[in-house]
Amino acid sequence: MHSSYRGALPQLDGKLWLTDGGIETTLIFNEGLELPDFAAFHLLRSAAGEAALRRYFRTYAGLAQRFGTGLILESATWRASADWGRKLGYDPRDLHRANSRAIGLLEDIRNEFDGRSVISGCIGPRGDGYNPANRMSEKEAEDYHGEQIDQFADSAADLVTAITMNYVEEAIGIARAARKAGMPAVISFTVETDGRLPTGQPLAEAIEQVDAATLRHPSYYMINCAHPTHFAHVLDGKSVWKRVGGVRANASKKSHAELNESAELDAGDPQELGSQYAALKRRLPGLNVMGGCCGTDHRHVEQMAMACKPLWGQSN
């Protein structure tokens, strides 16, 4: 068990890297599996659940192999932190074991995959990913998320990625905990249809605030759980946008509130989404990591690769 790339993340090489789509919505709506509280790591309790996760990640490994891209393997641990684990009946030892097993599964996939792949320990918000009603201080966030980050530091994870962050104090706490643990970190913010964080803060300002508070510890930033039409209009000429290295967009153009009320999956238009990613790449020089969030699956990521690979030329 060892990390391959903590010292130098290869996805910063300026080439195209793929990651997966919306793991929870894929497993629930496409595979018919039950995920209490969207906790994909809960599947590791059974052989059938673990097999479903292996099939899921192998699909994306196959896509990366086909297109000759790098691959970010993002662990199924978005809900594997203390509060959510306790709600699902996990004690600290069980939760540590689940985080370790989730990374171990990705080690197996990496060993099968003949190509460049990086393992990321996924961290989710302590509260509701859409609603920052219960906000922690920076220190509270550092202490809370530090427990899971330390578990990833003891594993083969190459970095940690905080996905669906909706306010800056939590993002700052995670970045500081990662720095303390010697782990590279990526911060992925979600935005509303106006391109601002759910707190109302402009995205550019949030990135600048985290950088200033953490000595620019995040290796790069991402945007997730929003459709490109929600944030493309805010990507003006500010130099801060060079810090955005990845996008995991929703398939649907609906707002968070509308998605919360939706009983059916909105898979959007994969081909259109692929072309929108190509447009984002033309505006974001540092954008190299492309994947999906709610409602997306391998079809969407395939279209992203088809539309974007030519922007890097024939070789990767």
C-alpha cells in the first residue's frame, strides 16, 4: 500500500484526464441499488455491492484506455465521514475500515488499468451539499474532516478531493487539514444557477479566499453539481480562473431546488454536454480533468472525451 503521486500530481501535466460521472445517481437510477443518504461506500458491506462498484469504475477505466487519457479514480467515500457514518450505524473503526476498503478497491482497478491513473480520496460536505445552513468555522471544519483525511493519508490515495463544497470555511478547513497530513488537495465548489455559491458569494472570490487562507495549498479547484449554463457566464478574464483544473457538471439544467423535488433522473443531452465542455476548455486554460456529477454516466463522459480530445491534438 503506497501512494504513487503525492509528490507530483500527474494531472497537472496539461493533458486530458477523465474521471467518472455521477456515481450515486448512476447506482440508484441505472443500477437499481439502494444508497441510504447517497452513501455509495455503504455498498462495500456486501460482495454484490462491492462487485457493483468494481463494474462501475472499470467502465471509466475502459473509457480512459480507449481515448488514451489519464484517469482520476475518485473513491466512493463522499458520505464516509463521522456524522454521516454514525447516521448509517458505523462506529469510528467501521468507518476507517470502509475508507480503507474504498481506496483498496481503486488500487485493484489501477493495477488492472494499463495507463496513467491517480487515486483520490473523496470528501463530501458535513451537511447538506445544497444548503449551507449549518456552517462550521474554519477550525471546526479542519478538525471534523481531518479524521477522514488522516485515514486517506494512511492509504494509497494520492490526494484528497473535497466535492460539493458550498461555503468557504469548510473548504479552508479541509485544505488546512490536508496540508497538515501531507496530502495534496483539490477543492470543488458547487454553484447555483447564477454562478454563485449557495451562500451568494461569487465563485472567483471564494477561490481567492481559500488560496489566501491556506497558502495556496489546493493543487487546483473544480466546479461540480451544476450545469455549464449555470456558471459559464461568470468565467470572465480574471486570472483566478487559471486555478480551475476540473469540472464535474450535472446532466440537468435544473436548479438544486428543482433537482431535490424531482422523482425521476434528468440525464440531459450527453452530446450537448460534451460540446459545452469543449467550450469550457477554450475559456479555462488550466482545465484538464473532466467528469460528471448528478445524472451523468459513462455516456456523458464519453461525449466529453470525444469533444475535448481534439483540443489537445492527437497525442496525450
